[in-house]
Amino acid sequence: MNLPVNPVFFTVYTYICCSPRVIINMFNLILFGPPGSGKGTQSAKLVEKYGLIHLSTGDLLRKERQLKTPLGIEAQQFIDKGQLVPDEVVIGMISSALDENPAARGFLFDGFPRTVAQAEALDKLLELKKSSIALVLFLDVNEDELIQRLVNRGKTSGRSDDADESIQRKRQEVYKHETLPVAAHYEKFKKVVHIDGMRGIDDVFSSLAVHIDKKIG
Ligand code: B4P
């Protein structure tokens, strides 16, 4: 049976499905874990494999600092002490980055959200795009290993927040009090999967990919 094609319906349907301004079926992923757990390391590999847009608030803040923008100068004072940058600053950065990528197939959030307020803001921003977080992959690494990795990274990174162990310890404390509740927020929606992040980089990556592939189908 041939159904008549309604031209108005066809135009609207084509607009909704094909316009780069409307994002449908985006795949959005949060890579979660304490400082030094390997979020940045794994993000680079995941972006290459899945073609997601990588949004790292740490990288965005470091870029602002390099450019010596007022935002970068303000943020650096917090980063140097191992503290979190205020929510409104990072939420604003993420909101702009989402708007700058209207045709994205999906986003990989690395180091964001780091507070429950940031998570709630992200959920709302994605809802406006008729999307949501599909999966939160949580890298489990014990604290001694984290400090060891960050001290090692500090030998070559030149990052002020890698400079000494007392800042590393402070960052782990801030993580436990302010960031860990973000996992509980997404656990309510059964979106969190724990990954053993103590293994080598390639083994961790394989486990992450298994869970992403399962979700993508
Ligand atoms: P980030 O830039 O997000 O960095 P990170 O948490 O320190 O590290 P990551 O987990 O990415 O570890 P990496 O892969 O490098 O944050 C920096 C600062 O910016 C924050 O402290 C905060 O002040 C501010 N900030 C950022 N986002 C914010 C937000 N949303 N709200 C407020 N403030 C915010 O791995 C670490 C090291 O381990 C590397 O040397 C790596 O080579 C090594 N490594 C990785 N995987 C390994 C493995 N499997 N085995 C052995 N070594 C491994």
C-alpha cells in the first residue's frame, strides 16, 4: 500500500532528523574518578575510537590560564591550592562548549561534573538539547597509587597543582567531600559502572570500551 506523503510532515521530519542544530540520539559519557585516576589518559584514547567531543574542564581552565584571561587568572588561585574552581565558572565554560558543537555525535565529559551542583546543571543543559548522560564510567584507583602517579606526572607536566605532595593530598580530600557525591547522584539513575583503574592503560581502556559498546548496542 502506498501512503500519500504529506509535504509538511516530511519537511518537519527532515528538519528534526537532519538539522545540525537539533541533536538526537547523542551519546554522552562521563569519565569519573579521583585526581590522577587516568581520566585524561583514557579520554584521549576514547575520543579517537568513538569520535566524541572531549570536554575537559581541567584542559579548558589551563588554556584560559595560558591566555592570561581574567577567568584563567582567577581559576589559577584555586587550582594552585588544590581547590575546586567555583561552580558558576566551570558551568559557564561547559555551556558555551556545548553550544559551540551543535552537530556533535556526543560528548565525553572529563573532570566534569565535580560537584552535585555541576551535575544538576549538566543534566539541565543536556535536557535542553533533548539528551542526557548515558553512562558514567568510574575509574577506581587507591590513594597511594594516585599520589604516586601525580608525583610522577609532576616531574614532567610543569603543572602547579602537581608540584608537591601536600597539594595532592588536599586534592584527594576535596574529591572525597565534594566530588564523590556526584557518583551517588548518577547511581540513583543506575548509570554508574565501576572500572578497575589499577591496571595498565590498555587493559583499563579495553574494559571501558566493553561497557561503551554494550550501551551503544
Ligand atoms: P584535571 O585536569 O581534571 O586533572 P586530574 O584530575 O589531575 O587528572 P586525571 O584523572 O585526568 O589523570 P591523568 O590521566 O593525567 O584537574 C585539574 C584541576 O582543575 C582540579 O584540581 C581543579 O582545581 C580544576 N578543575 C578541573 N575541573 C573542574 C571542575 N569541573 N570544577 C572545579 N574545578 C575544576 O593521569 C595521571 C597520571 O597517571 C599521568 O601521569 C598518567 O600518565 C598516569 N596514568 C594514567 N593511567 C595510568 C595507568 N593505568 N597506570 C599507570 N599510570 C597511569
